[in-house]
Amino acid sequence: PNKVKTNVQTMISIMGKNFVEGTKTFVDNNEVITTFKSNVLLFADFILETVGVHEVKVQNPDEQESNTLKLKSK
């Protein structure tokens, strides 16, 4: 999504490649609940408490990181 609501449980799907079991998702450098579905799909579950632009990235267990995505909350 381009925008999510604050103070509401949110789940986003993250599509990419080379994900593995144990891949983590971070929102504003805070680890959030991540569900590994496949090497190209993850789900991240979190609550944003502040309005604004938040940074989302993923990290594989070998510490390889994705580019940072911007996520707006309203």
C-alpha cells in the first residue's frame, strides 16, 4: 500500500527475490513480525503509532539487506 492508518494493526506483503527462512523486516529500524511465505514473498505485521513517512527494509540471515522503501501513514 502507499498509505496505511496509524494505530491499526497492518499487514503488508513484500515481494522481491532471494528471501530465505529467517528473513527479517524492519520498520524505522525496529524489527516487526515477519512471515516467510516463499523466496519471493514475505508478510510483515505491525502498528504504526505516528503519522508520517516510515522506512521499511528486509534483511536475510546473512545480513544482506534490501533497498529501503518509504511507507506513509495517515
